[in-house]
Amino acid sequence: MRNKLLIGVLMCSFILPFAMAQEPSAPSSFGFGFELGLGTETLPINPTAPADVTNQATYQKLALKPDISFGKIGIGLDVTLHFNIKPGQNGSNIEIYEPDWIPAKAGKTFFELYLPKIAYVRYGQKGENLFVKLGSFDDGTLGNGFIMGNYSNTRFLPETRIFGAALDIDGQLFDFPFVGIETFAGNLANFDVFGSRLYVRPLAGTEMPLLKNLQVGATVAADTDPLRYASDRFRSSVGNADTVTIAGLDTKLPVLNTPVVSMAVFGDLAFEPRGRWGTMAGLGGKLVNIVLYGAQLRVLGPDFIPTYFDGSYDLFRHLKYQALQQEASGSVYAGWLANLGFSLLSDAVVFQASLDGPFAAAPASGATITDYPHLRGVLTLAEGLLAGFSFDALYEKYYLGAPSPIGTGNFWKDLVSPENAVIGAKINYKTGPAVLSLLYNLRYDPATGDYVVTSSLMSSIQF
């Protein structure tokens, strides 16, 4: 494991300086920020024990978050200390939350515990010729997202931060537009979920206005530990888990790029274990630089799971793995996906919602995750638009319209029910240098039927 981590770090350290030298020179700006945070947080007393209300306690929180930027390069740290002050015979005693610092107490390896204290390292943005990011992700995507789309390693915040990595290099960086690569790892310390996409532009050397931008790609993504977050009871019922590997081919072609409308068309063919397969064709883009849109038509083999590595994969990965162990049954069926949203005031307000499912009516019984529609919605309000408020919110819901005991059997009732849902919100209020932040996460555990709620309230000062 240490060798894998060392290789990744060495690759980034070699490629980044070389790539920077290849890009056109741009004005460099140095920035330094520092955030000092105080607050409270509910954490498990023993992270290695089952999660329930008896295994939770409230701790005081002190967070030190320096942030350094230079041009496109940014580095942020997140060093957090949880503690409680308790009276004793000789005065007050400070009780430190040991899982913050001792791997054995946290049930983690050294790298799992200490790498996340680096909040992020980044260079550039997704879609640029060079993009490097290490840290937390809510948008891990390879290609068109049919295999891995919007994968998130933040589902266990605030109690657990996971340190991932992404490295994308387009050959246009070196004046060689014929080839490029995208790579992603959800957890560098454990190296469980990872993938890569290699793509070519076979007609890049021609003068054809559209076809010279055609991409043809191949993606491979895998999970080496699909039962990582499953309960001991679930593990014992399933037994030893094999690596899940998914591979596919894709195409992407930008056809319009004007201030009024932008559009790209794309297609995918993907293969999952036990002979499962699926294909899709779609389009997406932006209208009048405001409306975000997209649509897909899908033809899916029996029990194929589109976007296997999705935004809530870490919460449902054991259930998806269990579904893969069953022999595929049924017939080929058609599916769909539609997304719609808007982006206003230079992305100061962004809303996106996507809904996908099969064309067939929901079955009267059964519990396959692909038999029922799935909704995902995100809303972002940037700082400065609404007084001192800013926030990010997520709502994701599975098994819409599923019968009891999985759901209510009614699509609209399930839509607003927290069962089978993942809800997250971070609300900030800034006045002068002071910031008050509320972080709230709710997730439904289908294995136990319980709701797992984590929250934290923190005040900080930004310098």
C-alpha cells in the first residue's frame, strides 16, 4: 500500500512541474488564508463499534485551516482537534479524542488517518488540459459518467474525511491533441475505488470543423473492497468479496459551442460482472448560458446497474455487490435519464436535478435497485449573493415507488420520505472575518433500517 501511494505522489510531483512549464505563461498571484474554527461535533465514542446513539458523544472542536494559493496551484490543510474539558480533583482536565490521532483507536491505517489532514491539493480545473486534485471529492467522473459519475468520498463527513486523487492530462498540453487520460482514486490510503479513462481524437489532425474534436475512449474502474463499509452481520452473510471490475467504451463529440447554445452528443457501452451489459446515447449542454440540460436513452441488459460508481456509492456499495452475485435474470429493457438545472450570475447560484429509471412500470414486488427511479439534486449558493449566507445542499433518493417494506408504493410519497435517502447540507453565515457554519448529514442504512445523522456547528475566523 505504501508503495502504491509513493508511486502516485512521485507521478504527480514529476508531471506537475513539467506541465506547468509547457502551458502559456499567466500572471501569478500569491494568496494566503487562515481559518480558525471553534465548535461542537457529535462523534462515535468508539469508531470501531457499531453505529448507534449509545456510541455517540458531543466534543468541542478546534480547527486550524491554512490555505495557500499561487496561480493555479492551491494547498489547504485541515488540522482538527476534538476534546472535552472535564472537572477533576486537581482542577479541570482536558480529554483529547484519541481517534483523531491514534490509528488503532480509529480503526484506520496511518495513511487513512493522516492523509485527510491535507484538505486538498489542486492544480487547474476539470476539463482543462491539466487537472490535478488531491483531497475530498463530490464529482469524481470518468468520461460521460456511465460507469463512474459524480462519485463522492465525503459521505461520512464530519466524522471521517477520506483523501482521494484525480489526475487528468490532455495531449493538447504538449501540442499533441491525439490522446489524453483521466484517472481517479477515491481513497489513496486504501486504494479501493479507482479508475482510468484513456481517449484518442483520431481525426484531430484534419481540418474537419466538428469531427476533429471527436473523442473515442476506453474506461476501466474497480472496487477492491466492496464490503468495506458493510456491517459485520452483512459481511458474514455474504462471505469473502471479490474485486468488482467494470469496463467500457465511449464516444463524445461537441457539436455546438455558441453563447446561445452549447451541445455535445455522446454514447457508452459498458460491461459488468456475470455478463451484465448496458449502452446509452445522449446529449447535454447549456442554453443562453443559464439553463443546464441533458438526456439519455439507455438499452440495458438484465440487472445492469448504470453509473455503478455514483454519488452515494460508499453507502450502497455492499448492496450493489450483493446484487452482482446473483445470476442476471429477466430480459433486455429500455431506460432513460433526464437532467435539468440552471446556473446564474457566473455560477453564483447553481441547481441541477437528474432523474433516471426504466421505461417499464415498477414491479409489484422485488428489491432490485435498478427496478425503480432514482433522483439526485444539488443546490449551491455562493458567498456574497444573499447577505453573508452561502450553502451547499444535496438530496439523493433511491427506490422511488417501491412497495413496502422498501418504500410506500407511491412515487410522490417516496420522493419526500427520508427512507432510502441521502441528505446533506452545509450552511455558512459570514459577518466580517467571522463565519458560522452548520454541517448536517442524514443517510438511511438499508441494512438496519435506521437513520444515521451527523451534524456539527462551528464558528471560525478567516484571516
